[in-house]
Amino acid sequence: MSTADSIVVPKVDSSLGRHRFYIWTAGCQMNRDDGERIARELMLQGHIPVSHPDRASFVILNGCSVRDNSDRKTYGRIDALGARKKHDPDLMVALTGCSANASQQELQPYKNKLDVIFDSRNIDALIDKMSENPGPVFDDWESFIPSELPGSDSVSRFVTVIYGCSKRCTFCIVPFRRGNEESREVQDITDEIRTKTDEGAVEITLLGQIVNRYGRDLDRQIDLADLLYHIDKHQLVPRLRFLTAHPRHLDDRLIEAVAECDSVCEEINLPVQSGDNLVLKRMGRGYDTDFFAQRINKLRETVPDIAISTDIIVGFPGETEDQFQHTLDLLTEVKFDVVHVAAFSPRVGTVADRWGDNIPAAEKMERLHQVESLQENIALHINQQLQGSWQEVLFESLTKSPVPNAPKRWSGRTRGNKLVFCDEDEPISRGDITDVFIHHSTPWSLRGSLTPKATNLAEQLELY
């Protein structure tokens, strides 16, 4: 059942125009989940989603602030829509997401181009503005295209379980934009998972800025491990993931839940950010490399096949060559499956911004490329170990091949979140979970088939 088919459209006064709305979303999975939720609520009000901003009478910008460049992209969109408003006076523009909580000084140059600024967790101000200023749409749902609802056709969906962040890493602006932690009740989470699985979701990822601090602010004692056991016990979804976890709050009970819950995939994102203890202290991370290594060892002892990804920041203020080398050493020792690396970006309002962005941009990029080069070799080695094995894969879509004129390929992900491609002519449907024989690997993906396949005689002899 599609999302559009499952939503009950209320009776709307046909004399009132409704809006065609478009939601532009930038940034993390949490923003994507917020965007989908906003779209659902607007549809329940009788407004119609469209697939391009040029078709919209109301554009909602769901901005990201994790880096300075992210905010600039959002502000650039506001400027472009402001220019369009001069020729299209009926156009209305809203701002939400992290960008909506920027300082008054930052937002002042753009306020005259915005009709409403609202918090993504409470869209009453948006709904009121759309009601007060009816749009030009008077027809019913005749022109609505179901696939235009964000996320409605995906078999992998997101559910936010905890909003905000009460930590204060010195480089991060998110707590100032998202506010302190606020966990959702288990029943609300359960209901949303059921809604999304009824619509065809096969995999759910639980989201939070620090997802493993879930429940600390609730009246009754509960944590993320309890939530995983609850979802698994009630068989709410075939596959379950969570992100992003903080190393300091990765306790043994959560690790055991990953091992014991059949639906929880053997994969975790655990951002270390740096391999140097002094840099970690200045980042305000609350752990050192010995503590991090101990958590990694516990993960691998308890969940032997677990895939571990991490985040790295290079060029943090004052980071020396030796300190950066410690990060390379840690990557070499731990051997992560995936490393997300970014150059330090100063954010106004954070402690780190006051220290000055004193690593030249060229040096940052050199360090970033060193991390990428090292990780490419590590990932290739890890993925090569999967050749000749069977992996459970959830297939998500047919994708265009990067090779010109080549046929499309099925793409899916293993329980370890590794991207897998299969030929288009394989008997596969979207949403299938099936075992795939891996016959080729790169640092970034795997190739496989539903039957054993070898590329030369030597491999065939080895396989059989």
C-alpha cells in the first residue's frame, strides 16, 4: 500500500484554495524524517505535494546547519525564492530545520523573504499561515502524484526517537539549533513504525543526535536497549538499525541487545572524531582512545560480524601533524568498514570558533585525502573477505549503471549496510530480502548474484 493510498483525506471546504507545497530538505536523516512528517501533516490538511519548487505555491526549506556551507546553501535558496517572489506574489516561503534556529543576526537579512519560520517539531505556525493565506488550488486530488510524497516509495525508512542534544562538543552547533534532549514515548514510536511498515517499509532506522541517550529524560526508566528489545519482541519490522551512537554512552547492555535481537542489524556508526587524546579533550568528547578501543573490542567480541563506521574531523584548531598521525594510526589499528571524513568548519557560537580556524585549507584537504586514501585500502581488504560468501541483502531499487549504455542494476544493502549490486535480469523485486552470493568487491560496494558465479576457471575450481 502506498503512503498516499493509506492517508485519509479530510473533507475540505471546496471554496477554500489549498496549496501545492514543495519541501526542500538538506542534511541528515533526521531532517529527512522531519520533512516526511511535515508532508504527511500538510496532506492531512488537504494540501498537495509536488515534485518541483516551480510547481509549488508554498515552498518549505528544511535547512541544515552542521557546517557553515550548509547554512549558506539554505540562505542561497531563500535569496533565489525571494527573487521569484517579485514575479510571483502568490508564492509563500517557510524556513524550518536547524537553520530556523539561527541567531536573529544571522536571519535578519532574509526575514523579509520569508513568510513563516517554524520549529520542525511543531508545525502549527506553518499550518496557520497556510490557512490564513489560501493557495490557488481548488481541485481535489486529481493532479496528485503519490510518489511525490517524500519517502513514500522507500523500503528503508527513518523514525526519530530522540530530538535535540544535551552534550556540548566544542565544534558542534547542533545543540544550540536543536535544543536539549527530548525522547519520544515508546507507544508513539511503535505507532509510527507500524504506519511505515503498513506502507511497505522493510527496514527502520531509529534516529537521534545521540541515539543511545534515548530515554534518559523520560519519567519511567528506559533506554535504547529496552526499545530495541521491545521492537524485536513484537516483530514490528524485519530489519532495524539506529544512529548516531556516542562512544561514551555505548554500554554493554546495548551491545548485548544488538547481538540478541534478530531484527537488529550487525552494524553501528560510532564517531571517534580524532585519534589523539588531547584533540579529543579539546573537542569535549568525554573519552580517550583507550576507552574507545575498549568499546570496539567489546563490540567485536559480542557481535563478531559487526560492521563499524565512524566519523573523523581533520584540521581541528591547533591539530599538529603528530596529532593527525595519531588519527591515521587509530584508523590503521581499528580498521573501520566506513569512514566519513570532513575538514573542520568553524561555527559561530561554538567554543572551537573562538580558538580560530588556524589550519590552512590546503593542509586540511591534504589530511582529508590521506584519510580517504588509507580508508580505501582498508575497506577494499575488508570487502574482499566477503567474496565467495552468502550475504543477506535487502533490495531497494533499480539503479542506473555508471557505465554508458549498460543495463540497470538492482541495488540493496547487507545487514552490515554494505551496498550490493545485482544484474537487472535477476528475479528480484523491490523490498525482497534474500541471500546473495558475492563474487566481486570494491572499496565502496559488492557485486553478487542469486546463484554462485565465478569469473574464471581458477575461481570455479576454488568454489567447487
